[in-house]
Amino acid sequence: VLYVIVPNVDSLACNLLGAQARTFDGRNHLVYFSAATLADSLGRAGLEVVRTSTRVGSLEPVFAHAAGRDPYAGEEHPLSPWLAAHGGELEREVERAGLGYKLHCLATRP
């Protein structure tokens, strides 16, 4: 059994922030995965994907970028109060759509 968590290159954050996404800062990862490329890599290693899901982590950088601000400056932006109240619901919807920032995958040997 293998359980892996990797950045999701198909996440909402990566799609909207592009090269600004922390995923691509070059400090932690040499290879980037989507659900499809991770399943392909695991299949080539003789593993079968049992379940894949995503987790958001935080929508703050996405909203900061949408407001024309530095996504990682940590400064409050106009939508911060709304995110504090409703961000959890929105994050669950993003996760259900497979657009979360972290890709979680459970695989086994057939």
C-alpha cells in the first residue's frame, strides 16, 4: 500500500497563479503531477490507484491574485472577511472538483 501527497499541478492555484504558485518555487519538487500523470507513473511501477482526492490548503493566494495583489504577501485584502466566514464551504467545492492544491493518492499492488 502506498499513500502519497504531492502538489497538484492541475489545482486552481496553479492554473490561476501560473509561475507565481509556490508549487513552482524550485525548492521542493523535481517532478510535478496531475491526477492523470500520477496514476500513469504509479501504473508503470506496478501499482493500481484506489482513490485520488485533493485538499485546498488555502484560497488566500488565489483571492489575493484575483484582487491584483501579491499572492503570498500575507496582507489582508477586501475579501478576507468573506473568506473567513465562507472559505471552508468554498474549499470543499474546490476539493470536490479535483482542483485542490494537494493531490492525495492511495495505491496498492493488484
